Amino acid sequence: MTSPYQSSNTPADPRHSSRLGLAQRFYLLEVLSGLKLTGLRFFANMARHTLHTVFRVKSAHGAVTIQYPDERRPYSPRLRSLHRLVRRDDGSPRCVACMMCETVCPAHCIYIVATEHPNPEIEKVPERFDIDLGKCVFCGYCVEACPEDAIRMDTGILEFSSFSRGG
Amino acid sequence: MIYTKETLLALEPAGPHGVPTSPVPIPADRTMPVIRSTPS
């Protein structure tokens, strides 16, 4: 029994080498047609790049690649990026230290220490709210679990390296 | 790579097309290197 992925290189097979013509046996036409396609793409891209860079034709895109990190693709609004804590109008954190995010986090990367809030209408406020990004799996469960909408993952920050040690 | 409450509170939401508006924060546990001059 032969495998369906195994080629049948038998004389009955039209792809068998004995049934190929002389030019096909040398693969010369195929090599030249491949070089023609590559050359056409090369000179078309070079002409477009010259129009964009030298003659400043803005409608001609300079390169088909994205010049990351100076140029980026538009991100989806649903993208989960680095967390941020939302503030109230007075600047204090909206978080009430209910520990829901710390409890639901599957990576155990959130550490909260609660304390009393000076406003008696607000029960608690986080004294410490640490996220260990080395453990975070960016599942977004903390955002879903938060009853106060105090934590969001909409900063758009994906790279945690920087160009200098000062940020 | 631990981000503290103050760091997370200082971040702003991304702009249009998801471009970040805040600089990449420095984690609290990242230590700056001590550059020592070699004795001549």
C-alpha cells in the first residue's frame, strides 16, 4: 500500500523523467521563467522606491515591507497590551482592592495590599498594586473580572524593551 | 519585571490605530548599572 503523499515516479506517470522533453529535462525554461518573474518584481520595486524617495511621489509606496519600529501596522482595538490603572476625577486610583483580579489571575502575577481610603464612601484602596509582567500571560481575565473597570489593557505598549535605560 | 501602582497609574490609553501615547515604563526591579572607573 503506497502513501498518498509519495510520488509515483513510474514510466506511466506523465511527470516521469523519460517523458520530459529535452528543454524540460534541463529545466532551462523553468529557470529562465523564474528569473524573469524575480527580475520583474525587483525592477518594479526599485522603480517605485525611486519614485517615492528621489522624486517624492507620495502616492508610490516606497517599500512593501513595514519599517518597524518607526512604522507600525494599525493595531486592533481589541488588542490586549500593557495594563494601566484608571484614575478617578481626583486622581486617586479607581481600584477598590477587592482582590478579584488577583484571585482570577491564572499566572498569579498580581499582588495587592489593601488599605483604608480616607473617603468613608470608598471602603478600600490599594496601597500596593504590583504586576509581574514576567509571569503575565495577557489573558485579560483581570480586566474582565474587575467590577470597577479600574484596570484596562489598552495602552498599546507591546514591547517592554527600550532604546535607553532611561526609557 | 514588576510594574508598581504608580507606574500603572501614569500610563495613558493608546491613540488612534493603537499607537501608544505613553513611553515604555521602566520596571521597578530593573537596576541601573554601576559604572566604575578603572584605576589607572
